Amino acid sequence: MQARTWVIAAQYNDPEDYGIPTLPKWTVLQSESSGIAFAENPESDPFIRSEQPMKVRR
């Protein structure tokens, strides 16, 4: 689901009122080599990881 949908629904009411699930709570882990990873909690294995993340402009 797109983040925009959550933002719009949150501006007017609780997103769950519109059938939109709540955002998951993720733990952000950083490695010593500037990497980043997302996990469900600090003890679990990351489900996505980037060893060399890049900054982007939109």
C-alpha cells in the first residue's frame, strides 16, 4: 500500500476507520559500515538490508 494513502486517511480520521491497516512497527538497525536494515524487533533477523544506502532527492 502506498504511504500517501496512510497520510491522507490519517489527516481526517483513524486510518482503520477506512479499512486501512495500521503501519507496522519496525526496528532500524545500523551496521558499522554505514549500512541500514529493518527488522520486526532488535532480536529478529532483518527482512530488508542495504550495505551502501544512497541519498536521493525527490
